[in-house]
Amino acid sequence: MIKLFNSCRVTLWFALSAASIFLPLSTTHAQTRLKFGHIVGTDHPIHIGAQAFAEHISKCSRGQVVVDIFPGGQMGNEGALIDQLRLGGVDFANSGASFLSRNFPHLGISSQPYIFRDRNQAVSYARSDVLRELMNGWEKATGQILLSSYYASAFQVVAQVPMRTPADIKGKKIRIPDAPSWAVFFNAVNANPVPMALGEVYLAMRQGLLDGANLPLAVAASIKVPEVAKVVNMTFHQMEMAMLLAGAQTRSRLNAEQWTCVQQGGNLYANIAQTETVKGEDQLRADLTAKGAIQFVDVDIPAYQKAVASVIDNAVKAGTFPQDLVDRVRAVK
């Protein structure tokens, strides 16, 4: 009887083992891998924030969701990343309000020249109800998701010569990202804005194809622009808001608990990227000056402000922005 029992037990064990080969893995052990693409170097606040984002999601999901980061434009420029986000080739990407305004123009209000009094107001706007409303409008227009927003930088003009007044920048070829809102300031001061991918700026500056580039200090340092430029003209003409994007198909791949991890990670990402940005802006000028890497020129900001004073009023008259929206942005404290 014992021998017969043992024989049955062995037979049952083999049967169960064989059957287990064909059983799907438990969903509690399944791992979902997601892609985060961005266009800057690994020393940039975007990448530092992306690392924290990935680490949080991995821990929060108990390893079920893994985010792989592809820096430096490995998965394409900003436009390509947005396209891949829609098609499912990328799950997360960082982009500025000015670029995203191509799909929802009102989101570009923060990209208007000198719309903010100073950086403190821009930081407040990044967490304001008015920006969240605009982000919701973009989501409805595109079907994609904006997880979080943050103050991403003040833009300066990196060039070969000082451009202290609007007269100095007149006619100069200045690189801008490929989005209409970036051209507004340079058209207003009679410069020649040249749309160009970030990855092409270094070579174009070295070859003399550009007179300058519209860049934040952190990005300029990240792509080694001080090696091919002589001057940073501190115009502070635009203060950019950036957003962390997620694809709609990415949301559908995750359960509710995992998506909560992503949302938490998105807020962490924005906090870290903004903190690193502000810290970098406060330190980079001093560091680059100490190294003798590049000359910083404090331009005549009131002269630049006067040169572009009619831009926002003209945009309101043209119907690009409602006056109420302009007033709400300017009233942010």
C-alpha cells in the first residue's frame, strides 16, 4: 500500500510539473519595462530627475515596473520623442510649454517674452491652478498625459559677441527650438531665428553657421557650448515651464497601484528637476566664470523689454491669448 501511494505521489508530481511549464507567470511577478527618453546629458537636471523618477517607481511597484532612461537624444529630438510617445515607442518624455503649445496654443502663454516679473513668480506659476487648467486643455487636445510641471530655466543668448542692446542682436542668426513661440522674442528684436535640433547646435556654432543660440545655462553647459562660444548674454527674455509627459498607452499597461507609483514619481521628478535647475542657475555663472570658460554680459534688460513691449498686446488682439489668461498669469504670486 505504501509503495502504491509513493508511486501515485511521484506520478502526480511529474504531472503537475509538466503542466506548470504551460501556465502563465503570475501577474504579481510580471515585469513591465518602460522607456524614458530625453535630449540632454546625464549631468542635466532632467536626467537627475529621471533617475529619481525611475528609482521611485521601481521601489513603489516592488520591482514590477522598471523605467529605462535614454539620455542625449538617443531616441530622437524633442519632436521625435513626442511622436513616439503617441505611437508607443516611448513612455515618458520631458518637454517645454513652448514646444507643446503647437498642439494647444494657450499653453504657450508662459513662453512670451518677459511675461514674468522674476524667477520667483515663474516658480509659483509652475504649481498654479492656471497652469494646471492649461495642461488639462493640452491633454484633451492630444490624448496624452502631463504628469507634472516645473520651472525649467531662464533663457539666455549664447554667442560669439556681446549683445548688450537690441541693436546688437539685429540680423543675427540665433538658434531656437523648432516651435513658433520660440521665434517671438527674436522676431521682435529683428534677429534671425533659426529652428534647429539641440544635438546640432555644438557643430553649427563651431562651424560659424550660427551667431548665437537661445539656451538656458544648464543646457549650454551640458552640451559643451562654452567650448564653441565666447559670450553668454544674460537677457532673461524667457522663463520656460517644462512638463513630464506620459503616453496614453502607458497608462493602459499599468494597474491602478502601479499608475499611482508613476504619478508620485512624476511629482518627485518635477521637484528634483526644479531644485537642480535653480541650484544650477545660481552656481553655473560663478563656476564658468571662475574657470574662465566663457564671458558673461549683463545686457540692458529694460531696452530689450521696451523692444518687445507690444508682443503680448498684439497676441491678445490677434486672438492668440485671451486677455483674461494674460491677467491671471501676471497676477500669480
